[in-house]
Amino acid sequence: MLLPKFDFHEPKTVNEACQILAEYGAKARILAGGTDLMVNMKKKILSPQQLVSISRIPELKNLEASADHIRIGACFTVADLCESDAIQRHLSALAEGAKNLGTPLIRNLATIGGNIGSARPAADLPPPLMAYGAQAVLSSLSGERTVPLDQFFLGPGFTAMKPDEILTEIQVPALPASSGAGYINIGVRKAQDCNLVNVASFIALDAGGIIQNARIVMGCVGPIPLRARSAEKILIGQKPDTALFTRAGAAAGSDSTPIDDFRGTAAYKKDMVGVLTRRTLDIAFHKATHRQ
Amino acid sequence: MSEYTVINSRAVRRDTPDKASGKAVFIDDMSLPGMLYGALLQSPLAHARIVRIDTSKARNLPGVKSVVTAAEAGLIKYGVSPARYDETLFCHEKVRYVGDDIAAVAAVDLETAIEAVSLIEVEYEELPVVLTIEDAMAEGAPVLHNEYPGNICAEVHSEFGNVEAAFANCDLIKTTTFKNKRQDAAFIEPQGCIASYDHFGNLTLYSSTQVPHYVQRTVAMVLKLPIGKVRVVKPYVGAGFGIKASANPLELSACLLSMKTGKPVKMNYNREQVFQYGRARHQFTHTMTTGVKKDGALLALKHVCYLDGGAYSSFGIATVYYAGSLLGGPYKLPNMKYDGYRIYNNKPACGAMRGHGGVAARACWEQQLDMIAEELKISPIELRLKNMMVAGDVTCNDLNMSSLGMKECIEAVQNGSEWSAKKGKLPKGKGIGMACGFFVSGAGYPIYRSDTYHGTVVIKLTEDGGTALVYTASAEIGQGSDTTFAMIAAEALGIRLEDVRLESGDTDFGVDLGAYSSRQTLMTGHAVKEAAEDVRQKVLEVLSKELNVPVGEMDIRNSLIGFKQANVDFSGLRTRYVKEHRGWTDNPTDGPLTFKEAARMAYLAIGSIVGTGKYKPHELGGKYKGAAVGTSPAYGCSAQIAEVTVDEETGQITVDKITDAHDCGRAINITSVEGQMEGSVSMGLGEALFEEVKFDNKGRVINADLAEYKIPTMLDMPEVKTIIVESNEPNGPFGAKEVGEGAIMPTIPAILNAVYDAIGVRIHELPLTPERVYMAIQEAKKGKKT
């Protein structure tokens, strides 16, 4: 399969990139790892006239852990996420998502920014990031703004990003003590699969061991990663145990809105949301009570 | 210690260094001066009448050198079996599946060729589409081929013994229905070729094929060329698994375009086109009824099978026969009745794929045998051993098990997997299961009826005496046959492997039917051995005259000449040799007479030393219609034990371990035998758990890529313990027989039986996706409640 024709830009700074985007607007696409974009271009699903590679902008590859935030540059690769001690230590559910994404070859190229910006409903990184309460930093010539990932996704392939904006960074707020998250994805085979269902759960406990805060995010069961709001409600204010997690799982299943497609039936996906919610809550609880 | 000096060892494959370093040349790496690129116009509709084709815009596009349709290509029918030639190179009246070929373009580059294809205007009149067996067989269904009413491409009805009478004597009769799914072989290299037509009317076709010989014949027939003017050359090939075992429209189009333009033309399928072309494993629906005595003795099998064939026959006639005949063994089965139907519909044609016709049948039956064993309270292993054939047994359909290490295979996997410590003792969610299988070592007859040799080989010694050149038209497609034949040549001639150079895959080297039906090791191997022995004899005869020693008192081993008598004086020969090579630093001084010296003397005496070998099977059993499909000079066999873990909440299966024993008669290259066994497990595991080519309601493949068509990844592969059993096949060269396809037979049923052992639920449809397993568990729970 051949690529359609396009002009190629390789800016060295974010500002330079913003200038190019300001000039071409919707005619331009940002190229990071290219693992999604190149496939769609070869299939002629997308034929952008201008490709703006952001791979040569050094600041987009940074990872910075401070007291109140972990900031991950948009071009931080998925392979880097897998190997980063900071991610492993503070954001283990994100590390789990990264490890389950694609293959080693894809992980070497794919970036965290691309996995979010492409807005695929089955993507591995959005659920754990949303569970951790992450936000996206968007830059343009008119400045920088921050959008919570909860409000970032609008539909398959559509996000809150404007045509002149670049996703430059993901910010994850420092986690409260006694909190933890879990991530599980299932597909047909063990790797290199489009997920059938993926779920990330986060819980934070108060000093008495009561669930103070909970976020459950379900992939593949809606046009965007969905919060399981009624499941979260069931959890908050309760003492964690298996029965509670099972009830939350059942509620999450009802919160999900999967469709029948060639990969699987809605009925199966709903049931799996229940199983994965319970299992990821188990992991989250374990992390919350065993972290450091 | 092996009695052999070269074979029965682990040789480094001849292709390994090139493949590992990127030096190996595949079609995609090749380019010829002035080469054009071709592209195909393929039907977007599954069934339609062609009202009008207008190629004028495409012809007028700058850079386009030729546009051909049925008007230029003619309407010679071709296919695989002459009994069912049902394809023309390009469609002329109607298209029968999405991807059916309508026209081809040659242009200066691929972009231009693709653009030109988009400029060809075709007016279609859409016809009703039939996509399933049921729809295709329904009353009043649209007919794909007028010659085949009811869309029945082929049907087989056979009975050996008397099944109904036998059922009357059975204590238990069991019926199950089983369904697999349409497969893609997912070989790494899509089909591709370069055709080059020269000023003298010679056509050379370089192609990624398993069968240069059949491609040569089809090209000559369809394009009306004298066969002597057509040469097919196979460079390195990235596997085929059966799909590349016949001529394809790409090859024929490239040849026609090269003839029209006088320039080389290169054409390739992309991955989507590989799926669209199809020709891989059929979807089979088997219904089997097996009758046994209380003690487990098998008495009868009644078997009905429907094959979802697609738009054309391809290998389908052979497939529908194999689906029945390959159940004749390896168990003693006195009565067998088979009714098989292959049905046309508006999907890509299915064809032959590893384990041709027998894989789904074997899966169905081996699972049913386990069900029978359970009901009779006999262990699955005991049931199989009780009914197992031994060497010399002949099946009810006349397949002669001239060697059969089946019992040894079962015992090997039983011990190798510690079956007895595990069976019945594993926790819920874990299971162990076993199955057996067997397969032909080559078909008894070529695809076209002929008395042709199935393989001819020429071995020539270089005139300096140092090297044996082996020329075979056989097809190395990644399975390791080049190395195998070099080893056989070295062993039979008595020289070291490094003294053999081998060229293969070129129709100018002779006849070889190619790499299909697991035939090459046995058949080409025989021809290689005979040619090597011919050369050996010629060298020894000269030596005998020169030294006055009888041929029978000399031997060649490790590239040295051995004499039975002590003190044979060969100093005269050596002096002559050394005089010829004054100033050379590698002249022999003392020590035994070398093959190099002997071969040089032979050349000086009688000229170039050339040996020839040939093989065709002896007359095989079976006088009934269809006996040609299933009869073979030898049968390989195998047993496997699968161990699995099933996540009962999600339905996910993990295959933890496969213990695999295969009787290949004699392992020529041990590493290659193990490679075939492991590769077969991988392929069988994929078919068991993941793989299915899916279509939308317009007949378009919706998962035509390797992201959505899921073959096993490294992480899905279990530990595979391979055990080679050697039964010394009397009809094989050095006792060797097949391993390439038979090894896949037990994998699927072993997994099915292990999954049942883990969850207590039988599943009769593939693939065992998490959803299918989960739903089966839920169904079973519901059933228990009510």
C-alpha cells in the first residue's frame, strides 16, 4: 500500500510547530510515532496535505516527577513508559497499560500523546490516565490551556483539541496516600490485539480505610472511554471488600454502552466490564494498602 | 551413534545466514532493467454481470504501457484439477466474488499503474449474492456457474464395508456436528512475481510459488505458449502453506503484460489482496456418527461433510475427498461411509492448506472419540491404543500403513507430559487432553493425470572433482528442503555436506511437482539419492579400472575413499593429480585417497560426471473412484498432549504446554523436523483459538490484515516439547517420510479435549475465542439450573 502525497514539516520547537499549525489548520496532522496515522494514511482513510512531525522537539520527550505532579511529554514513548521507574512506582496502572499496548516494535514508536490524541475507544492509555485524574496540556500560538482527560475525548477520533493546537504534555496530579489503581485489558489473543474490553479503576482510602474517592474508566464500551459513575457511587463511603467490588462490577456493566461488532457481542463486553471492574478494584485496593 | 555421517543430525540450514543477514533475495528485492509495474482491477462486487468495460482513459494515462482484459487474455479455462477448470484469467461475463479479476495494467511505476486501474470504467448489473452454504443450496438460489446447478461444485459418496449393518452390532453410537472457520495461511510474504519475455519468445517467470512445475504448465496452457518456451524460477519464498500451490492471476497477468510490452513486469499482492484471493482452508461442517463396542472397539463411522467452497474450485475436489479419506486411519475402522459436498458461493475460493482437508475432520472425530471414551469409562489413551493400527495394516479405504510409529508416539507423549500424574488430578480451570493424527507423504498421482516422474534430479561433479552440484526443480519455501536434499546427496554420495552445492526451484532443472502434500522429502529425496548413487557408481567404476579393485570393495565416506583390502596402491593416481596442480598449496601428500582426486581422475577418464535420479510412486492401492486422494507411498503420524488453563470468568484460554511426538520415519535434519513440529503447533493453535476470515453481508472481507486476523503471537505460544519417533519407512529415502503437515493434525483436538477437561463443557465450533468459551460456560450453567 502506498502513502498519499503530503508535505513534511519537522519543527525543532513547540512554537515553530504551533506556527505551522496556525498556517495550515485542519489541512495539517501531527505526526508523533505514526503507528495509527500511517496505517490510516496507507488505507487512504486520512490524507492530510501537511504532516507536522514533532519527534525532533526535545522538550516533548521529558518526564518530570515533582511533589504535586507527574508531567509526561507528549512524545514520551510507550516503551519508555514501560521502563520508567517513576511510572512504575507512582502510576503502575499506566505502566500496565503501556506494557499491554501493541508489540515491542510498536511500543518503540508509539507515544503517550499519540495514544491519547488519536482518540481510539479501545486505546490502552486513556483509561488508566483518566483513572488517575490526568489532564492534557494543549499549546497554540495563543498560549497554553489545560483540559481534564474526562472532557478531552468527544468521539472516535475526535477530541477537544482545536486544529491549531498541539497536545504537548500529560499531567497527572500526585496521588493521595492510601490510593491505588489497577488496569486490565482483554483481547482475543495475549498481545498485539485490539482490546475487547479494558478497564482501569482507582480508589483512595481515608485513614479509617473507607473509600473516599473512586474513578472507574471503561474502554471499548462506548464511543469514548466511559466513567462508570454509578459504580463509583456504590464504592464511595464504603469499606472495600469483595462483595462491594462485585456489586460495583455489576453496576459498571450497566454503565457501559457497548455495541455488537465483528470483534464481539455487546452482551459479552458488558459481562467482561463487570469482571474486569472487580478485578481492577482488587488490584487498586491492594496497591492502596500496600503502597510504600 | 548414528550409522550415518551426514543425515540424522542437526545441520545448519543453507538459507539461514542469508535470511538472518538480509542477503536472501525474495521477489520484492528483485528488479530487472526497464521493468514495469503491474496492477489488477478487481471486482468491488460479489456477484454481478459485466455490462461494459471501457479502458480508454486508462490507456491514455501517460506512463501506461498496456491494459489487458478478457478481450486480450482470451477465455482458456484453467484451475487446479483438469476435472474442474472453472476460471478464466479475467472475468468476461460476470464477477463471482469481491476481488475477482477484471483487468490488469502495466505502467512505468506502481503509482501510475494503480491510478490507471482506477480509470477503467466497468458497468455492472448487480446479481443476488449468496454467501453461505445454506443460501447457495436454497431452492431457486442464484447459480454461480451454469455448468454446476444447485451450486454443487463437487460431491463424493463412498462406503467401505457396511456401516448400517455394523451399527446394529454397536453398544454405543455417538453423533456430533463440528464446524471450523475459513482460514488464511498468513504467510509472511504476499504473492509476487516478475515476468520477462525476451526477443526470442522465451518467457521467464520469477515467482513466489510452491510449485514451479504446475505454474509452468498453466502459464503455457492459458497463454498458448509452447511449454518449452516457459521457464519458472522460484527465488527465496516466504512460505505458502498450500495457497501458493497453483498458478495465480498475478502470475498469468504479469506474463501476458510482459508479452504485450516486451518488458519485464512486476506484480505483487498487498496483504488485503492475499485475503481477497483466499485459497486457504475451507470452512467445514462435519457430522459424524461413530459406533463402538462396549470395550471401545471402533466398528463404524458415518460421516457427512459440507465445504464452504467460495466462487471457484481451486483444490476443492481434492479437499472434499481428503475430508473423508483421511479418517480411514490411524485406527482400525472396518466400516466407513462418507458423503461430502463442496458448495460454491460468492466468496473467495478456498483451497489447500497445511493438513489439506483433514484438519477439521480430525478435530471433530478426535473430540468425539474422547466423548466415547468418557461414556465407556475408558481412558482416552487406552481407547486409542486399543484401536491403533500397526505397520503393515491397510485401512478400509486401502491406505497402506507401510510404517506406523503411532503407538510409540502415544507412549512418548504420555510419558513426556506426565499424563498419568495429571489426568483427572488437575484443579478446576486446568485441563489436559490428547489426540492423534496422520497424513500422506505426497499424493500418489500428479494433479493432472500423467505417468510423469514426480521428481527428477541431476547431480554433476565439478570437473576439478571437488564439488557436487545438485540441480532439482523442487521448491524450498522456508521448510528447509534445500538443506535436506543437500544432506541426502552428501550421504548417498559419501561426501561432506560442505562439498555439496545445490540449486533448486527452476523448471530448467527438471520436473518436480513441488512443495505440497508433504511430498518433497520422500519423493524428491528418492530422486536425489538415486542421482547421488549414480554419480558415486560412475566415480567408483573409473577408480576400479584404474586401481584394479572391484567396485564392491571400495567405499566413499566423509569425502574419502576407503578400501576393504589393505595396501591398495593409489600412488600413481595421486602423482598424476599432484602433477596437474604444481604450485598449489592444498595438494594431498599422505593419507587416504580423497574423493576430489578420485572424481578428477574420473573426469579425466570419461568426461563430465553427471548422475540422474527420478522418482514416482509404485502402484498404490484403491480401485474405487477418488482413490487417488489419500493413497500415498507412506504416512507420517503423530500424537499430542495439550495442557491448558481456562479463565472461567472471561473464557480466556492459555495453552500452557504441548507435548508433541511425530513419526517422520527418519529425521534427515533433526532441527528442521522439530521446526515443522513447532510451526504446526503454532498454526493449529491459531486455528483452534483465534483465526477466522470474516465477511460483511456484501461479501467483503472485514479483517483482511494481520491486526484483525489473529495468528498466535510469541506470547500465545506454549512451551512445545518435541519428540521425534523414527519408524524407518520402507518406501522412504533412508527411511524418511513426512512431517510438514501431519504434525498439525492432533493440535486442535488435543486443545479441545484439554479445554473440556478444564471446564467440563464440550465446544463444537472453532475458534475457541474467549467469548465463545465464556458463552458455552454460561449456557452450561443455565442448563444445569433448569
